[in-house]
Amino acid sequence: MTSLTLPFMLVPRVAPSRAMTWLSPLLAIVLTLAAGALLFALMGQDPVQGLRTFLWEPLATRRGWSELALRATPLILCATGLALCFRANIWNIGAEGQLIAGAIAGGGVALLATATSTRAFVPAIIVAAAAGGAAWAAIVAWLRDRFHANEILVSLMLVYVAQLLLSWLVHGAWKDPDGYGFPQSRLFEPAARMPIVLAGTRLNLGFIVALASALLLWLMFARGAIGFQLKVAGLAPRAARYAGFSERRLAWFALLACGALAGIAGGVEVAGPVGQLTPTISPGYGFAAIIVTFVGRLHPLGIVLAAFVLAQFYIGGELAQSRLGLPSALSGVYQGLLLFFLLASDTLIMNRVVRRARLVVAQ
């Protein structure tokens, strides 16, 4: 037997640490930046210059902040919906597919607009996008309710169905005849585009809708009966059943609401910065929103702040690609690092670090 002395060890806490619940995401962000600096050095770049390009330059101008808010918009919308599901212990990871379904429905309405149409098309696009996302989520809810299908697998598989449906449309019936053969719809008319809310930038009405969704989520959890039922159902399912809360009704509500919000994210994206339907309208906002939801601790304010962090990763990755010649996958690497360090940091919620533990290793 060989005695191996470790400098630290984890000891279970008597109760979860409230402080670490909120400090854990901050610790994860700090560790992500430290790992990112090391990553820049390994790629032959100056870590200070790399982090400056990745983190500071997107915040240096008014336009940079507006682009940050623009990128955060679909993340906030998807993450607020996912928070509803995760609060109720429903593991919907198909927000990306629901976003695409909303983009298809909202884009279909937008294509009906003509040069003489009015701004009344904008609310119609938002409503159609919400209906499209909710309908896509309803498939998950129905299969879960009727056949007890696993919502993780169903929602994930439906992402690829939505992507193929979008690709089929822009390669076929909705393909722009004047688009030189590119798989895309025609550009939407001005009446079918989201109004700009900050002059001189691309920031549009979608950001206001996203903030309103976060505020609505806060009111629901703080004051609403349905929010209380969702929290109870997620934390203590047996207590929820004893209290008479309908598990089926809560599951349907959470999934449909999540689908609607993700659908709106798709609608404001195609009617906003994209301006048309293309096969790649989302760089993975629906999947990144899962990270946003947990970094934000399922809380509306935390979700908004975490969405800005992830949005900065997207913009910083693009700047690092164009300015430093680094791979476009850098944003995804940072997202993965953030999730990894968040899971590691969350260990400290239920455990505390103690010095000078001794571990016996058998040989």
C-alpha cells in the first residue's frame, strides 16, 4: 500500500451553499477566460491580444453593444422557454428545431408581404412564428403524453427534421427565382422586417420582445400560480401530485410555451438581421441557450446576463477569425469550456474544499 498525500479534497456539505449557487457561474467564466488565454498561446497567438480581440473589441463601440444585444436576442428567448421546462424537470433540448419551425412559419407569412403592405405584417410574423414553434413542441408533448416517449430523444431528433424541412423549402417551393441558384428565399419586403429600435444599428424590435419575455418569466415565477406549480413539480413531483397539480397539464404548458418562445426567436431572426430564409438561419442558438439557461441559474436576470456572455463568444469568435486568422470553431470551443467549468464549479455547491486529505492507493 502506498500513501498519497493530496493538497485538497472535497467533503459533502450539510446543506447546499446558496453563495456558491450564484458564484459558480462567475467562477466558471473566470476559468473559461483563463483556459482561453492558454488556448491562444497554444495556437501561437499573444494571449493578451487574443483576449482583447475576443472580449474587449465587441464592447468598444456603441455599434458593438448593439450587435451584442442583437445576438443575445434569440438566446434570451430560447433560454426563457427552456427555463420553464427545466423548472418542471422536463428535458426539452430541441429549442433549435422549434426555432427553425418558427422561422419557417414566420418566414412564410413574411413572404406574403408586398411592396405596398403595412407594418401590420410584423405582429402577424411574430404570432405565426410562435404558433410554428409551439406546434413543433406539441409533437414532443403529445408523444411524451400519449406514448411516454423520452422528450430528450424526441426533441433532439425533431431538430434534424426541422432542418431538412427548411432545406427542402429553400431548395424548392420557396427558392428565389432570381437568386442565381442559391438555396434561399427572396428578400422580405420592408413591411415584413422588424423595426429598428436604435438608429444607426441593426438592433430591432426582437430585443424588446426578448426582454419582455424575461420579465414575464420573472412575474410568472414570482407571482404566478402556474410558476409555483412548475417549481413544485420539478422539485417534488410527489408533493405536486398530492396537491392536485396536473403533471400532464404542466408538461403541455411548459413545452408549448418553450416552443412558442423559441419560435419567436426564429421569426425575429429571419425578419430581422437575416431578412430571408436560408438553410442556416441559426448558428446553434437553440443549443447554446441550454448553456445560457444553466449559467443563468434558470433566473430571468441571470439568463439575460448569460445570454450577453454567450453572444460575446459568438462575436469574439468572428473577430478572432477575421483579425487573427483563427478557426471559426473558436466560439464553440469557448461554449464547451464554459459548460465544462460550470459543471465542475457546481460541485462546490454540494461540497466544500478541505486541505491535506490522505488517499490510500492500492498497488
